[in-house]
Amino acid sequence: MSKLTAQLNWWKGAVIYQIYPRSFQDTTNNGVGDLQGIIKRLDYIKALGVDAVWISPFFKSPMKDFGYDISDYRDIDPLFGSLADFDELIAQAHQRDIKIVIDQVLSHTSDQHPWFIESRENKTNDKADWYVWADANEDGSPPNNWLSIFGGCAWQWEPRRCQYYLHNFLTQQPDLNFHNEDVRNAVLDNVEFWLARGVDGFRLDAINFCYHDAQLRDNPAKPKHLRQGRGFSEDNPYAFQYHYYNNTQPENLAFMQEIRTLMNKYPGAVTLGEISSEDSLATMNEYTAGGDKLHMGYSFELLTKDYSPSYIRNTVETLESQMTEGWPCWAFSNHDVERVSSRWSKNGIVNHEQVKMLHALLASLRGSVCLYQGEELGLGEAEITFEQLQDPYGITFWPNFKGRDGCRTPLPWQREDEFGGFSTVEPWLPVVDAHKDVAIDAQQADETSALVHCQQFLAWRKQHDALLFGDIKFTQSDEHILGFERSYNGKTLVCYFNLGEHSQTVDVQGKVIKSHQYESATLSGFGYVIFAKEDV
């Protein structure tokens, strides 16, 4: 691989650190994190050993969905800072050889966006067809049976037009009409605004939701035994349907090509699509195939409760069998799901030996990696009372589903500080005591900590092309052990991970080059071993 090719393909095998800016570092003493907070902590990010940061939305927004409802795509919400702060962040990150990837929420806007304010006024204005409008049925009911992920009907009545508008998420997040070429062009212009400003790529939120079925056909019912949650709970009515018509439409593939054509004007810029469909793995393949659509896709398939070696193997192998051209990206945690150290824990107790093993497992799968802030510390899901909830999703579905606030609480920087070193005032969500116990300053001083392990493993990983670029072949997936080989340019690394809490025997035939709790062919609970395969 030439040096230029390596520079352009920096994202292949990269570790991308997700920052939820509201909860990263507050420098303005208002209880909410900001862009200057990210700048302040860039040396920490550099020391972690990641290649890029993905920053969740910081654009102007009424914050009904905490930034995923955008009212101005080309400006920073004052809560987070200014365009000057963003330019400084780009410059400071690039000086440290850290790439900047930002969220783009293309499928919908805020209902406070000027486009929607104009569109809802009447059926004849210049933006009249920029959103998904539909007449009521004869009895006044919505046009079809589509449901919102956040609960209830996906249609909201607008008296000014005497029509319904579509919202796949909150009612305050109306869906854009991508069947309209003017909409697509305007959206792409907004994307290019940030490319010209120097960003290195985009995480594309809910990218398979851009198009809807133009015929507005009803979604068919899903049998109870087939209902499963991916980013939503199974008691949510959204799980009761096959979502064949309100997302993942065939027209979206051409729009992915339009995005790629734009990205190609900025060599080295990358796209990472968030995909949640009826068959997310198949859609990931579709959206990355051919080299003319997205660079990478990721899904919620490893953000589930299922932690078994067989499930992880089946998920990865299924994608590998389908994705012959594209490049995968894997995540165990993000801002929408329960933190992995709680979700995959035994008996609900965070085990930091398990956390270390999960660091190594995630970073050893074929593809790129998204590491959510706090995952390097082994933060568990924070216990949030109903009175402390901010997330409208959690408020709606409490108590069966507690929403997303438990994984969004502020990052604990200092153990002895009242608010964990995040802020000097009470934060927007609490810093829980269990998190302060494993704060960054405490872990930096402990060579056996999860944080130090994460730093060491990511640094070690960069030395092994087989882990960065190699093929993957699974060799074992019994009740406890997940085993696979990574091969590249004639070199093979064999990896064994003990997902259980009890010791297991593994067959090591080669030179051990990395291990955690491994002694003479025995993996202790939550241990792992990686060895160079002997030539046969």
C-alpha cells in the first residue's frame, strides 16, 4: 500500500472515538459540555490512541432530541460555542493527527427549521413539497399505519395545510421529502459546507430513512415471535410492524451515490452510515457495495442484549458472507443503548476484567471500530430516577424502558471532584458515584486499570496489519470461547476470547504475542490470548 493510498484510506481499520459533546467537558460553567471542552481534552484523546473522533450534533437546535433536531445545519448552537471554536477544534485536532468526523442528520429537520416553517404555511409556497405531506383519509385518520420509533403514530396533523406530515422520530422532527430534487441538492450543499471547512468525514444518522414509499403503502404486521428491538424495546409498537415502506427504499441507493460523488471531491473524506432496517446486515452490504456509495456502515446488531459467542460469530459471519466489497465498522456501545459493561455483564455487576476483554475483542474484529466515550473506562449504565430524566424517549416508555440518559451522563475526569471534573456546576445529567470511583485521574494512576489496558491494546494493535486489514475466519464459538484468525500478507494471528467468568482451556499452537489472564493453555475468566500461528 503506497503512502498516498494509506493516507486516503486512513479509515480502514481506524478506531473512531465517539464524543457526546453535552457530556464530555464543560468549560462555560453551565452544566453542559461544549466544543472548547473537546479542545481542552485533545491530549487525552491522543494518548488514548484513537485515529479519529466522531462528534454527535452540535448544530443550532431547539434540543427536543438533544441536537438530532437541527434548525440550522450551518451554524453551531450557542450552547456548544461558535464556528470559530469549531475551526479551532479542527486545527488543534489535525495538529495532533486526529481526524474529525461529525454527525449529519439528513432524513429530517427540526420543526423550527426555516424550511419547515415555510412549508407548513400552505400548499403553494416554494417549500411546499420539501417535507412529506399527505391528506387525511375520509374519516380524518392518518394516511396509513406507519409508526414513530419514539412511540405512536408517525403522522402529525397540521391545521394550516389541513394535512398530515410524516415524522419517523419525534413530532418535532418532520421528515424531508427526498423525492424532491431540490431537497437533495440543498441537503448536499449543507454537507459540503462542512467539507469545505475541513472535516474528515461524516457519521450519517439514520441514513436509510431518507426516502419513504411514494405510494404510502401500509406496513404489514409482524408476528409476535419475530419482534425484536434494535435501538428500541420490544414493547414499543414500532416492533409490531415490518418496516418495508417507511424507510430503506430502493431510491436511497442513488442518493448514496450522490453523496459519494460529493465526497470524492474531497480526497480522504469518509462516510459512516448508521443503518437500522429489517435486515441491517444486508442493507450495510447494499449501501457500501461497488465503491460508489458509502465507505462504511454500522448497525445495532452488536448493540443487543445477546452476548453469546455464537451470536457474535453469526452476526459477523453473516455480514462477511454478504459484504464482499464494502468495509464494516463495529461498535459495542453508543449514545442510544445501555452501556456494554452493564448490558453484557454477569448479574448486572460491571467487571473490569470483562471490560478489558471486550476492548480487545472489539478491536480485533475485521473492520473499523467505534469506541463510545467512557467505554475505555468501563463505565456502567448510570442509574437515573424518573425525576432526573431528560430523554423524551425514556419519559414516554418509563418504566419498562428507561431511555438513553443512563449512557449519556457526563464523563468523570476527577474522582474527588463533586461533579467529577466535568463542570463546576450541577450538570444536565448527574455524575453518579459509581462513575467517580473509576474516574480518569484514578485510572491513569493505576497500571492495571481498564483505561491503561485500552491505551496499551490500541497502541499494540497499530503494530499488526493482520488486525488492521486482515481477513477473519472463525474457528470456535462454544458456550464460553470465541475464537478466530486474522490473516494478512501471509501472516496469521489467532485470537481466543473467554466471554465467561470461569477458566477455560484453549489450544495455543504458536508464539503468544498478547494476552490477558492467560497461563499455559488456560484462559482465566474474561481472559484473552492472541498468538502468531506457526507455519505448517
